[in-house]
Amino acid sequence: MSIRDSVLEKVTSIPSMPTAANTVVGLLKDPDVDINTLMRAIEFDQGLTSNVLRLANSAYFAGPRTIGSLRDAIVRLGMNRIFQLVIMSAIVPVARHEIRGYDIPPGKLLEHSIAVAIGAEEIAQQLNLKAPYFTFTAGLLHDLGKIVLGTFLEVDIQRVVNLAYAGEATFEDAEAEVLGIDHAETGALLLQAWNLPESIVDAVMYHHRPEDFRGDSLVVDLVHLADSMALSNGLGRGFDGLNYKPNEQVLQRRKLEDESSEAIVARMLEGIDEFRDLTGANTDR
């Protein structure tokens, strides 16, 4: 069995999101879902309820307004933000740990994921573009494959690192050559197995290869650019930051001024600070 086949086999055995979170995600796919039905699904899990309320009261999501109940959270934030909060509450516990195979210390992948999620939305704002509702979630989940390969499957990443160091191959190209699959495809396959929306799966799948995507490129471009900016500024970079270059086609499509880029990075850093105490992650830079 090839390494790729072994990875594909093991991906399907990775536990899904917590049952309550999975139920809520299913409900939120229906734009006409009843607020009481949604509230009961969240309340079924005390941990999920607590996390959603904590995140809803963070400076990023709610600002100075205090939200004291799930109903308030749903009404004030809207279904789209609730979707983001539920996904975040499921991902934070695994993203805050060390990603051994990638030399990413505890908290740093979470720091990077938050930076990319916030950065993707901020790039759209700087370009006067309307970011789709799933932009934040796609940014948050874009590197889920690193958790899968580096932690759950404990793939020998050192061979990938050696290849990337030896030449000018990008880290994801080295992954594909050694493993037969890279972390972007791995993450996308897992999200597909979790039955997340195809638009999010696509953004994760193509965030390193936006030129290969044939659909609406906006969110793929936003996540790609935010990922590049986070890595170039040292936010959550491990071995995978080797030889990383933003795609020229994307740079041409989404022309960012230097001042805008500075504002985006500043917003990323502010967002990380806002989430540090909230998530309990070690995100000291």
C-alpha cells in the first residue's frame, strides 16, 4: 500500500466533530432553520454552549456588547457567525496543541489559523469586495490537514523537510512528492467526510494552488493571500514556511496597496491578541 493510500484510509477513521457541533452544522445548512431548533441543538452540549457564548462575547465577534444567552447570540450575531463560532469551538481544542511533524509549537497553528481567518475577511474589506459568509471558516480550517498528517497520523514529515531544504520545492510540493498527498488535499478530504459545505472544502483544497481552481476564485484567493501574509510575517510558521511564494495570478487579480497590506497584518495581530485569553492558547510571539 502506498503512503497516499494509507493516508486516505486513515483519514476516514478520524473522529468527526463533536455530535452536537455536527448536528448544528447540519441545521445551519438550511437558511430557514427555526431559531428554537438551533438553540436546542446547541444547548444539548454544555461545552459547546459555553464556548459559543464565550466566543460571542469576544471583541472580534461582538465588541463591547454583552451577550448573555444563546438566543441573544443567534439574534444579534446571525446564523453565519453562529456557524463560525460552532466550527471554531470544535477546532480550537485540537489546533491549540503542538503539531509535532511540522515543528509548530503549542498554540502557533491556532494563531496562524485565526490570523488567516481574520485576514481573509480584512483583505476583502480593503478591496471593497463582499466576502461570502464562509470566508472566515475557510480561513480557520485551511491548515486542518497539518493536524491530520502531523498529529493524528504521525506521518514522517522529516523526509518532506529534507526535500524542501535540498532544493527550491515548496513545502506542499515536497509533501506531494514524498507522501503522494499534501496537507491541503488531506484537510479537504476530511472536511468532505465531515459533510461541510463544498465551498469551504474547495477553499481548503486549493489554498496553495489557486491557479488550479475552476470555480469562483474569490474565497480561494482571499485565503491564499491571507495565508501568504501570515507566513511572511512569522505568524504560526513551522517547517512548512519553506520556499513559500504567493501566486502571481492572484496578486494580479487582487491588487493590494502597501498601506492596505500593513492594515491587514495589523488587524491579524489585533485578532490574535483578542483571541489569546479567550482560547487559552499560548500565542506569544
